[in-house]
Amino acid sequence: MANIRRKKPIFTMAVAGSLIAATAAQTAFAQTQNARQEALRVAPHPGMMPHAGRMFPGTSLTGVPGFPLPTIHTQQAYAPDGDFTARWTRADALQIKAHSNPSVSAGQNSLPSQLIMPGIPADFPTINPDVWVWDTWTLIDKHADQFSYNGWEVIFCLTADKNAGYGFDDRHTHARIGFFYRRAGIRADQRPANGGWIYGGHLIPEGAQEQVFKGTAYTITAEWSGSMRLLDPRDNKVSLFYTDMAFNRDASGQDITPAQAVITQSLGQIHADFNHVWFTGFTTHTPLLRPDGVLYQNGAQNPYYNFRDPFTFEDPNHPGVNYMVFEGNTAGQRGVANCTAEDLGYRPNDPHAETVQQVLDSGAYYQKAAIGLAVAEDSSLSKWKFLTPLISANCVNDQTERPQMYIKNGKYYIFTISHRTTYAAGVDGPDGVYGFVGNGIRSDFQPMNYGSGLVLGNPTDLNQAAGTDYDANPLQNPRAFQSYSHYVMPGGLVESFIDTVENRRGGTLSPTVKLGIRADASAVDLRYGNGGLGGYGDIPANRADINVSAFIQDLISQNVSIGPNTTGQVNAFVNTNK
Ligand SMILES: OC[C@H]1O[C@@](CO)(OC[C@@]2(O[C@H]3O[C@H](CO)[C@@H](O)[C@H](O)[C@H]3O)O[C@H](CO)[C@@H](O)[C@@H]2O)[C@@H](O)[C@@H]1O
């Protein structure tokens, strides 16, 4: 530590000249971009009444003619181990349709531009020719800060091997967690068009798929999402939390029993030298959580149950206590028609309210997503206990995937992703990110933006029926399934993968976009990048691990001059060690 501090002034001086030059160039670039993007800014459409023209949508107080008012949510915080579950209600979700433009031409985007990811061009570059890439996450600490390691940015992606003959739609049952790395601190416009990521291979070594836990042998048949925790930025121990999927199939590929989803931990170590990044470990896997059928629906209750996507964090208000959010469903037998008036969430005497019976008659009770919560019972994060779900979406949507807790300015945001096709009968919304804000990890969460929950949708036309893919319904919008599996990073940057743009399949990283996030509202920053689209796969670290000093030593020992491309790394180093 003492050595590191002594070196700081030398590097600060060495990079000062190049920093000034880079800053001037950046300012000029940003000014041109701002002027161009300001001109491109899309005017609010009439369907956005009564908030037309506002940068941030906020909460709908007066409602939209012809639609119900959204539910009132207080954002009040409750004890994390309490039994309060917030609701994303039908009244909330209907605000999406209420604020979409009813009169756009077929196939156009009917949703407010603040809430829509700009269209991805069909000539997008591919991150890697050998693997399909979809769900992606970063190396984070307990506060979800993103760390570079020894001067390398590292990401983890679900991958499927193209050379093994897998098509993009075969990916789920052959998913392996892969990792990619690239030098930290290089501006997106100075990187190759595909983000410049180097593929490092599978994270879990070959052979480790055969496991024994407490005397019982089992096979990991697919590795689903997904988070990676740097346990201590002063050393290299990392903890992978992922979903071990066991598909039980007969010779013809038919499911024999529901796939077993087990939230699992595996420990490893990250290593990096001047040339590359590699991992050791991940040979032993510890099953952490299986749905209990009491708080979270299990396979015996519903063969189509959802249980996956662990994300861990420490609550700043409860230091030393670690929590996990994950995707689940409300417990109970599939097909039991039991959504309540609270799930519908209409205000008393709302003339546009549906009755519970009307909703049950529509079959909406098959869709019962829940955002789950668990608490760690040991400091090694290897024992977890279920707590009551944080949010339910009964009779609203069946999947709230890859949830994450995002803590900003004292507010607790839950961001999650969902599909248009998993909405219940009578409610509708695009594929994309949904957000909820409260004042503690368990709160009466307020759905963001008009009270709807929609934060970042794919361009789509809600006047057109949802199809399962673009081919099935070309009128819908050629970009209705352009991206998915978004993850909100520090500073409001959002990464995701490309699914389908104008019938071209992706399996690669999307351009990063940037959200402004304020109180209960968010807006896509159209001045960021090119019309709101940043670099493909631009997933920057916002913190450097303490070992960045070793990287700088490497630079010196190899006589590498410290030019503009490394200023970010050196700055990160200086900031970290202030
Ligand atoms: O690969 C599994 C991980 O991916 C996640 C989030 O991206 O689940 C996505 C999910 O949906 C994809 O597959 C659907 C069927 O192929 C398709 O309709 C949809 O457009 C895709 O995004 O994958 C599962 C399995 O198919 C499905 O239930 C999900 O909605 C994540 O939750 C998984 O860990």
C-alpha cells in the first residue's frame, strides 16, 4: 500500500499532457454529438398525455382518459425479513398501454421515446464468430460496483458453441458460462466496432459438470444466469452465483420431468498478467436454493415454473448482511384461479376497473411472476434462507427475470427484464427492462414511469398483437425483439444482447445505452453515443482493483509508453488509491 501511494504523483504527471489533449478532443466531440442528437430528439406523441414534453415521465397522478388510474404505492420500507410483498398490479401495467400512441402506422413504435431503446442497425458487428452470446454480467463487489482486474475489464456471458452445430434457438439447453476480457480505460470510440472483447473460453472447467453433493451424484446440463462477486478487491477470490439447470430428457429430446433449477455457488480465482486473463477453481459446486413450494413455486406445482438468475448484494442500511434477489413465481398449484383485488390494484370506484371475476375468466391467473429474496446465513455466502418475495405480478406477467437491486441516492431500485409474450391476458408491454423504486430493500415499490413499470422497451407497436417472433407477426415492428436481458450498470449504462433485428439473429452484445434515473422516473439519454446508442458491448468498469499497480509495473517493465489509451486505467488507479 505504501509503495502504491509513493508512485501516484509520477503517473499523474506522466499522463497529464495526454489527458488534456484527450479532454479537449472529447469536449469537441461531445458538443458536435449534442447538437446532432438534439436535432434528432423525437417529439412526444399525443398518446403521452398528460405528460407530453416532459424529459422524465414521473408518476401518473391524473391518469389517461379511457384507462384506469394506477395503484397508489407508498414506497414505505419494511423489515427485510418481514412478510410484505409489493405488487405490480394490472392497474399499473395498464399504464403502458395508456401512454402508448393509439394512432401510429402499423409496425411503428407506439411507446414514448423516453422509454424506448433506439433502433439497432441491422448491420451490427459480432463479438465473436465461434459462440452465441446472450445474458451478460460483470465482475462486481457487494455494492454492484464494476471492477477491472489488473487493468482488464472482464465480463461473463451465457454462450453456446456455434461449431458444435448449435443454432441460436438451441442455446438454452447447451448454455455454458464463458468469459471475455479487454483492456480497461479505453474510450468506446477508440475500440474495435465489436467492443474488442477477447474470448477466454468456458469458466467452469470440463469435467466439473459431474458433481457429488452430500453423497448424491448429479450432472449440470446447462448453466444459466448469473452474477459474479469479487469477494474482496484486495485479492483475487471470486464467487460465481448461477442457475444449475438439469434437463431430464428421453432419447428423442422430450422432457421427462420438469427441469430442475438450482441456484448454485462456485468459488474460483481470477488471474491476469500483461497478456491475458484466466481463472482457476469452479470445480466444486454448492447447491444453495431450490424452490420450496411455500414461498416460491416449484416443479411439482408447475412444470413451467421459473426459478433462477441470482444477484447478491449488501444492503448499506444493514452492513454485513448479504441478500440475494432472483427470479421466481408465486407459490401454489398452476391453474388455481386465485388472483385478488389487491393484485388487480384498482382504486375504489374506478370506472375502468375490471372485476376479479372478469380477470379470472380471462385465464390471467396462469401468469404469476415473483421477485424473490433470500438472506445469507454465513459470511462465505454458502448458506441462504428464503424470505418472502419482494414483488409479485400475479395476473400481470409470468416472468420477472434477472432482477437486480440498484441503490442510488438513498433510493432502492429493482430492475428486471420481461417479455411481451409472458404478459397475462388483457395487459401488454414490450420486451425490455421494468423498474420499481422504494426506500429499502423491502418496500411498497412504486412502478417507475407513469406508474407503469416500463423503463426501457424494445420498439414495438402495442396496437398490434404480440407474436412469438418477428417472423410470426411482421406488422409488429422489425425491432420488437431486437434486444433482451438488459443489465443496468453504474451511471445508468445498460448492456444487453441482440436477439433479432429485421430477421437477422444476433447472439452478440447490443450497443450500450444510458438512462437518466431520477426519483420514480427514468429517460433514455438520446445524446449518449450515436442517437442514444453507445459502443457495441461497451461494458466499462467503474472501479479498479488494488492489483492495478501490478499492471502499471508491467507497463513500465515492458517499456510501454502511457498514452491516451491508458489514461482511464491510470485515473481509475489514482482514484481508487486516493
Ligand atoms: O438462457 C436462459 C437465461 O436467459 C434468461 C434471460 O435472458 O431467460 C430468457 C428466456 O427466454 C428466451 O427464450 C425464449 C424461448 O426460447 C424466447 O421466447 C425468449 O425470447 C428468449 O429471451 O429463456 C428461458 C428458456 O427458454 C425462458 O423461460 C426465458 O424467458 C434467463 O432468465 C435465463 O437464466
